[in-house]
Amino acid sequence: MSYQGTKINPTKFHRSQTKFYVILIPLAMVMMLPIIFIVFHALKPVNELFAFPPRFFVKHPTLENFQELMGFAASSGIPFSRFIFNSLVVTLSVMFLSVFISAIAAYAMSKMKFRMRATLFEINTVALMFVPLAVQIPRFLVIDESGIMDTYLAHILPLLSMPIGLFLMKQFIDQVPDELKEAAVMDGATEFMVFRKVMLPVIKPALATVAILAFQAVWNNIETSSYYVNDESLKTVAFFMSTLVSQNGNAVAGQGMAAAASLLMFLPNLIIFIFLQSKVMNTMAHSGLK
């Protein structure tokens, strides 16, 4: 929204905004430095990777690191595309299921009346304080006893629990007027129809935010491949990337592949955030996390 009278957020550039650009542009450039470094680092030849003093910018950019990475993956007996496929299956499955579970649970806790509703939400809030390491042993025992070791389910099920997703979604749905639900119920809609046709379109920003958080948590996750999967052909690309230097046996050559791997792992996170970042800001503003 534009407030031309106060020159706040004008529809086009106005000289009164210059002071903001003077402050914000240098800050934005500083915050962009880590991203620029990751890109340049992946394009550096080996002699520049180990140059002293270290160089921020690449002088002779090359794609050798990416070629070596693909060649090393092929020589291990499992195509690199297999690791990519595994990561996509696991990441997309967890994203869809965790968003759906968080949304329908948040709708129930926010708009439906039942006993222990507040208690369940308090339990979810307490769960926010648990770090993954604290539940590692019980989680392993559950996966082992359920007989899903060495399957895709061993990747997916441990990551479906997402307390922060439920928390954000519930806070967002609390802002939706109850009159919307009441009007739909008067027209004969069931609870699930209200959730699907009324609530979901309204909470799209929250859905996008939880999807981003789920993507980042799963795409970079190596825990499930390390503890629950022994079959190399079922491991994810994040696990393969994390073992590049140790598998290669050559720390010098491995650094080039590790730099290329870091860029490949980072780019999907950057792309999905660029497309959905406006939804994230909207969710934070409506969830009391200003």
C-alpha cells in the first residue's frame, strides 16, 4: 500500500526515499557476500581454492569441480541421478504430508471445540524445545521395531513431525474470522469441506512458509540416510555430498568437489525462498512473530 502523503512506500521512486537506499543497499550487499562466495568458490580451480592469502573472487572460473563430482559419483557404482531421485522423492513427500498434517491439525486446534485442545497445543509448544539429538535413540528404536529400515518410509516418517509448522499454522488460522466458517456451515458444508474450500485458500501464506521450512529441513538432512538406511542406492544426495572428502581419499581434490556440492545443495533452497519469500513475511506478521 502506498502512502504518498508521507512518502512511505510510494508507487515509484521518490527522492525522499534516497536515505533508505543509502542505508539498505550497503547492508544488502554485505548480506549477499556469503551467497556470492559460495558461487565463486564452486567455480575456482584447485590452485585458487588453496591460494594464500585466500581470494574472495574467482580469477579463472572453471566447471572442473562439477565434472569431477559427476565423474566420482558415476565411479562409485551408483549414478548421481539416483541420489537426486531419492532426495526428490523424500523431500516432496515430506513437504506435502507435513504441510497437510500441520494444516488440518492447526484447523482442528483453532476452529473446533474438543477436550484437551489447549493441552495438545501446549504439548506441541513444549516439543519446539526438543533438539533432534534428544530424540535420536527413541526414534531409531521406533523405526527399527516398525520394520521399515532400508525403505523410503525410513526417510519420510521420522521427518513428518513438525511442531514449528503446526505452531505457525495455528497462529495464522487464529486470525481468520470465525464468521467464515459459520457461514459455510450454514450453507451445509462439513468440517472437511470448510477446511478444504474455505480455510486452505485463506492460509496460503502459512502453507508456503511451512513448505519452505519442511524443504530446508529435509533437503539438507543426512540423519535418515546415516542411521536408518544401509542400502547405498536409497541414500539421499545430501548424505552423498557430506561424504565426498572421506570417500575420495584425497583431501585436496575432494575440496573442489565439496565446493561444487555446496553450491548444488544451496541453490534449491535459494530458488524456493525467492519465489515464496513474500508469503513467509506475511505469515510471520500474522503469527505474532514480528
